[in-house]
Amino acid sequence: MGCWGAWGAGSAASGEKSPSSSGAAAASAKRSANARREMCGGTPVELKLGMRAKVSSAPATGEAPTRELFGPGPSNVDPRVTRALAQPLVGHLDPYFLQLMDETMDALRRVYRTTNHHTIPMSATGSGGLETIMLNLLEPGDEAIVGVIGYFGQRLAEMASRAGATVRVLEAPLGDVIAPERIAAELRRKPAKLVALVHAETSTGAWQPVEDIAGVAHEHGALFAIDCVTSLGGVPVDIDRWGVDAAGSCSQKCLGSPPGLAPVTFGPRALDAVRRRRHKPSTWYFDLNLVFQYWGEAGGPKDRVFHHTAPVASLYAFREALRLVLEEGLEARWRRHRDAHERFARGLERLGLELFTPAAQRLPQLNVIKIPPGVDDALVRRQLLARGIEIAGGFGPLKGKTWRVGLMGYNATPARVDLLLNAIEEVLRVGAFLR
């Protein structure tokens, strides 16, 4: 299986359609081997789940500063979403709120492009949504295959392991993706109950094709689940057409709502697996059978059973964010993210900066920039933050070597791209990093 988190690199521009899955080129393979030797020293390493603070902390003043959020999330939100967040609170079993829950489910199905009834924003961050998937679909003794193309694939594997499954990891070099043939070969070698992948790997900016892998999984009797935390609302996600059995995302990236909700969807095959479990899930809070006594089963009783106190204001904001997505239209929104990326890439080229991720599998909404030699990563980010702009650094083997820039939702516009490019240019020139 190799070492988790040790991969290679690449570079180049992106389009609207899903990327090619042809695999790494020879140069990338060489870089991959070098990265493995450098990070692992020839022996497996344990997954490190922590991330350090992006910049040194500032004293609290009692009032939040205004920031332009160009990191990997959260992103800035539309003023309509902010106003929705400030609406008067009602109880979590109030008739108005129950109606809002139904409306939110319907809108989320349209964004996910699914008819799955079990499509809701879980009261948790995106990580909680992914744990909901793993803890309900897997139990001790199950086999799972997890594709790892970066940090968040590692995390999926860790979640599957904690659910009690035996996890087989397939890795790709940093910036690259996993071909369907590799999944097929592993399933032929030994069946699995679940195949899981990260659709948009936030640590590397890689865009993993999933449609063909869903077909491969089903051909071998496996369920197929994806982490689309960074992809939903920014690039095509088509749950029913692709045949995805379960997916989890977040509220704060391309959907344009504050953090705190985890949109999930479960299809018929996934729900059948939940019903056939040998034991209850090890989680109470994320137990789908209990959660949907509150959200309402398809064709079930209209009465709702208390499960937890839902984050009422967050759901106000999330419903408004979904309204904005649907008013714009999914295809138009995907195109806007692609156009923002292309404008940003041209600006970086003008500044002599390169993108890390190979063009064939580059995400438009999450741009990973190579830090030029001699440039102080943390100093540049501190100076940007002093100008009210946040970007993120790399982590793991890319720490100090890359910046991660999100152009998501409200921030994926020409004016905001130019704002960011001008700030980057100013900081680099002041530091004499640009001539």
C-alpha cells in the first residue's frame, strides 16, 4: 500500500468538464518516488491529523475584523445570507421551522441532482457529514477501499478504520488522481463493501473523476461514496446520473453559507445497507435511523421526534444560500468558478507564479500555488492578513512549499479575483520577491 500522504507534483489550466483519469506522467512518477523517499524514509508513517494555525494569533478586540476569505474555506457569503442569519429565532419544532426543513431538503436535492429522500444538512461541519457516512455504512468486519490523493483521503481512511472496517488504501502522487482500473483490480483481488474517494482534494487542488469508478464499484457489488466537501456548487456533482450511493459536503465553501452544516445524501443501496446492519452504529448522534425520525422518513408519519436541537439560524442562512445557487443555475455557477480560476491563473502567470496541480486534474475553485524559492511563506500570509486578506498555506509534505487559494461562491468573481491578485503582487513587490 505504500506510505499514506507521500506523493508527487505537477503543473498547467482547467475546464468545466470532469478531468481526465489517464494517470501520472513519467516526470510526475519520478517526483512521486522522490517524495516518498523524502517523507517516509522507506517505511510507513502514521496519519497526522493535526493542522497548525495559519498565522500567529492577534489579541481579541471584542469585534470580529473584516476579512476577505480566500483560503480553502470558509468563504465570504452573499449579503442575503448574512441577513437570513439574523432573522428572529423560532423553536426547532416550530411549524415554520419544520416547513423550512422540508424546503431545505428539496433545494438540496436539486443542488445534488438527486431524488434521494435522505438528503439533509446534518447539524455538524463537513467532517461530521463524512463520519455519518462511514459510521452508518460500515461496521466491524467490513472491507473498505479508500482512494488517497491527499490529506482528506487519509482522513476518510481513518474514519473508515474507526468504524471498525478493514481499510485498504490506494494512493496516488500528490496532485494526481486514481484511475478506475486500479479500483477494479483491487476489487477483483478481494471484494469490499464500500469504495470511498475524495472528489475534490483540498490539500492538493486535485479533481478526482468519479463516474467510471462508481460503475466499477457497483459491478463488483460495492457501495460507492464520495467526499464532495470542496466540489458541491463549484464543479459538476450529479449524484443520480453517476450512481453515487452516499455523498457528504459542507456549507461554507462553494455553497456560500457559514460553517456548521454538513449536506449529505444517501441513495437506496446505501439505505438498504443501513437497514441490514448486524449491530447499531457506534454513534448515537449520527445514527441515520434516529436523525430521520426528526427530519421525517419518506412516506412516514408527519409527527417529528426530537433528536437534537437543530441550529435554527444556520439553517435560515443555508436555505438562503441554496436559493442563491438555484437562482443562478448550477451550470452558470460552475462556469463562473471556472472563469474565476482562469482569470486567476493568467494573473499568476503574469506575476511569474506557477500552479502546483497538473492541468488535467486541476480544480477551478481551489488553486494551489508553488511558493518560489526564497519567499517566506508565513511572512507573505501575515502581510496579506494585515491587508484584510486570508489565504492558506500547505501542510504535510507541502508545508512551506505551497499556498492554497479558494475562489469559492461569492468570491468567484472578476472583481474579487483582481482584488486578490493585486494584493499578492503588492506584498511580493514590497518584499522584493518580484522584480
